[in-house]
Amino acid sequence: MIYNYCGHSGVQLPVLSLGLWHNFGSVDDFSVATQMVVRAFDAGICHFDLANNYGPEPGSAEENFGKILKNSLAGHRDELFISSKAGHDMWPGVYGTGSSRKNLIASCDQSLKRTGLEYFDIFYSHRYDGVTPIEETMQALIDLVRQGKALYVGISKYPPALQQQCYDILKEAHVPCLLSQYRCSMFDPKAKNNNFQIAADNGSGIICFSPLAQGLLTGKYGNGIPEGSRAARSTGFLQESQVTPARVEAVKQLAVIAKERGQSIAQMALAWVLADKRVTSCIIGTSCVAQLENNLTTLHNLTFSEDEMKRIDNIINQKDLWFLS
Ligand SMILES: NC(=O)c1ccc[n+]([C@@H]2O[C@H](COP(=O)([O-])OP(=O)(O)OC[C@H]3O[C@@H](n4cnc5c(N)ncnc54)[C@H](OP(=O)(O)O)[C@@H]3O)[C@@H](O)[C@H]2O)c1
């Protein structure tokens, strides 16, 4: 495994982290979930990314991760870097969602109980809710650190106009923002263009999610929607309508370059995200151990020639490929 420092901090993360958004819930096969976590850990993936609402059922990914820790990774807590987040819809009523102090503090307590952990290594505000003053949300994060419930804090998906405010408040309280989490892939240039430099200038690490555009950048949708894939599953977040002919065609063109590099498309897509030196790590999702193995092989070739980058840019620089919302 290769490790990068998170911005201006003493904390290192593996360049590939494992996320538990899909495939680790109560609807999924617990033995496969266990195998993926254990194999990831054995391969040096010591960072696992959670949130209160991951499942489905919401909360069940945290519960399952807690069980895996207890059954299979007992005694390894200090070798692990575990995150959780609060901000998306979680429990009924007005306090079960958003970026308020009420939601963040209660949610962190619930997540600690579900995972059986004494503290999270990093706790994030999962999103800006459009209403809560930034001061309130950041103060809640600061207090979670002061209470010993989180070692570090982070922000996820915050718009550029508010990022600086977050960093300033956190810095002033001596609880600097360790990580800024944004969606980034060959089909997702928005954060790279709008958010990364602000994070880097403020010493925050950058961690990218959905680096394979939820599986689109693996080539699996070349002949329609395969059974069992994320786009086919009723609980999957990737919609069939997002598997567009333009994206499928772009992946076919990218496959030619990947083949020349001796990589799968997925491996090239992950290497491409990591080629931006501002990026600390990218969080992958996997639905079986074979995918994890395939993605781990990315580490064998992380560099691109100028010509390869130009050819990739020519394919992906088309607005109809991008996820903009
Ligand atoms: N902060 C936020 O708001 C936020 C939002 C979203 C995600 N995240 C984090 O980021 C993590 C990763 O997101 P993601 O799951 O969308 O990442 P992703 O890596 O873009 O997509 C993962 C999916 O792609 C398919 N896949 C992966 N490797 C493959 C391979 N080698 N060959 C074929 N198919 C492969 C699998 O889907 P199939 O089911 O089709 O096999 C897998 O579940 C999440 O778990 C979560 O921790 C954070």
C-alpha cells in the first residue's frame, strides 16, 4: 500500500480507502462484507469510511462494521482510521437530518453505539444543509473533539463559497479540518475545478468518493445493465437513467488507453483520480472481494504520460458525461 499525509497534518491514509455506503447493510451478505473488510485491512487499507445512514437499513452498515471489528479485527483498533458522518436524513422528525448541533451530537452518539467504538478517528459534517449557520455546525464538530468522541473533523460536499469559512473557524479553535470529502472521477470534474485548491491552500487533505462513478467507469455497463449491478438493484443509488449512451461510449474509448497501459478501466480511473497530487486518498466501494483485488492492482501503475493524459482529456472533456448535481 502507498500512504499519503492528509494535508498539513501528521496523519497518513492509504491511497485507497474502503467505503461502506453500499454492500455492507442488513440487506447484504454479511460474510462477503466481512471478507472485504478483512482483505482490505490485510492489504494495508486501514481507512474505512462510514456514515450514520449507510445501509440499507440506515445504520446497519455501522452495526455490521462494529460486528466485523469485534469478530475479525479485535485488537487492531489502533491500526485503523474509522470515519463517520451526520447530515443526511436518518431518523424521523426535524432533528434527524441537517447540519444542526442537535443532529450532529446526537448522531455521533448513536454511531458510536452502533459501531461499539469509543471514538471516531474523524467525524464529518456530511453536507451543508443550506440553512444552519456554519458557526453552529463547526462548533458542534469542535465540541465532539473536545469531548473525546472524535480525534479529527472533516467536511463533505461543502460548496466553495463556504469552505473557507469552515477552515477559518476550525483553525481558530485549533481543530483544523483534516479532510475535505468530495465526489471526483473522470465523469465528475466539479470538485477538482472548484473545491480542491481551496482545501489544499488551507492545509486540508482531500479524499474523493465515487471514483468509479458508482461502477460506470469499470466497463460493466458496456452491454446493458447486468443483473446484480448497482444500477440494477432497487437499493442502489446509481439510476439506470445515468447509464447513458454517451457515458458507455466514453468508457469504451477509455478502455483502449487502459489496455495499452496494461490496466482495467477501473484501475486506470482510480489512478487518474490519484494522479492529482492534492488528493490524499480515494474511497472505493466494492461488492465482492474480486473487485477489491482488481482495484488494489491499480497501485502497480499510477503514472501517466503527457500523451495519455491528453488523450484521456479529449475523451472526458464533454459536458454530457459529467454528473453536475
Ligand atoms: N460524502 C458523501 O456524501 C459520500 C457520498 C457517496 C459515497 N461516499 C463514500 O465513498 C464510498 C465509495 O463510493 P462508491 O461506492 O460510489 O464508489 P465507486 O468506487 O465509484 O463505486 C463502487 C461500485 O463500483 C462497482 N465496482 C467497484 N470496483 C469494481 C471493479 N473492479 N469491477 C467492476 N465493478 C466494480 C461496484 O458496484 P456493483 O454493485 O455494480 O458491483 C461497487 O460497489 C462510499 O462507500 C462512501 O464511503 C461518500
